[in-house]
Amino acid sequence: MVEDYTNAFLFSAGVLVFMMLFAIWAFWGLAIAGLVSWGADRLITVDIGGRSRE
């Protein structure tokens, strides 16, 4: 007789898929946070009045 490892495989595969999706979600979240902060920095430092810094 051969041992049935189907449930163990499915559980391990589910954990690995969850970890992969969580890593993708974290990467995209970090990328979006970086873009938003870069955009906010550009908006804060824009020279609206045309005045030069002295």
C-alpha cells in the first residue's frame, strides 16, 4: 500500500499560494506608497507663484 499524501500536499500548496499572493500584494502596496509619496513631494515643492528661492 502507498501512503496517501493528498491532504498534506493540498495544505502545503495552499500555504505556498497564500504566501506568494501576500508577497505580491506587499510589493504592489509598497510601490503604490512610493508613487504617492513621490507625487506628494512634487506637489509640495512645486513653485506656484514663480518666485525664486533666495
